[in-house]
Amino acid sequence: MVKLFGVLFLIVGCVGISADLCRERKRQQLQLMEMKHMFLLMQEDIRYSGLPIPLIIQKTAKKTDTPFSEALTAIAAIALQNNGEQLQPIWEKEMQAVSEQLSLSKEQQELLWEFPQSLGLWEKEGQAKALSYYIEETDKWIIQSEKEEKDKNKVIMSLGAAAGIMLSVLLL
């Protein structure tokens, strides 16, 4: 009887680990969508509001979800103090602070960190067009993630169940 419970717990544990991996992939996809939403909001505000960048960031922070809203709020607060610091180092510092909460790949995080470089170079229409690059890149990752999601999740769950069964057979 004890062996049976041990086998069941082992199989359930392996399937649970697999399910957690699938949830992490979904979390990454949702964060990419939120990142795209953030870029779209900024692009719209740059194009139509004429507000300074720190106020646009502050306004965007109110319309985004965690952890982006926390980072954007901190960036806006520091940038609005206007103590001579440029936006790029502030942005990198705050985004790296929340990077532990992000499920994004290294390449995706680097795109997020380099974003402010495109803001200081042009007038508002140029800045809005520069944001299109970030929106397109994020959109590519979202589409790729959606294509891979079903197949990879099935494989991950199947391997998890198979690993649990194999381990239980080996331990019996």
C-alpha cells in the first residue's frame, strides 16, 4: 500500500513539475503581451498628447500591469525629479530591478532595456515610429510563442508523465 502511494505521489509530482513549466511559458507569453501593450500606449501618447516622456511613462504606468507598472512608476518619479540624469540609465536600473519577476528570455529583456535609446533622437513622430520597431519585435515573439504553445505543452506534459512512470518502475 505504501509503495502504491509512493508511485502515485511520484507520478503526480512529475506531472506537477511539467504543469509548472507550461504555466511559466504562458506567463512569458502574457508578459510579452503586456510589454507590447505598454509600447502601444507610449506610442499613442507620444504621437497624440505632446507630453514630455516622463509624464508619458507615468501615464502608461497607470494603464499597465505588474511588474511593468511598478518599474514605470519608479522611472517616472526619478525622471520627473529632473536631477540631470538621463532616461537610459534610470530605465535600465529599474527594469533590471524587476527582471527577477519577468519570465522573458535574455534577448527579450535586452530589447526592453534598450528601449529608451530610441526616444531621445527625434521629434515626436520619429519617436512614435521608433516605437514601431519594439512593437513589431514583441509581436513576433508573441506569434512564435502562440504557435509553439500547444505542441510544446503537450510534449512537456507527456514527458513529465512518462518520467514519473519510468521513475516509479525503476524504484519498484
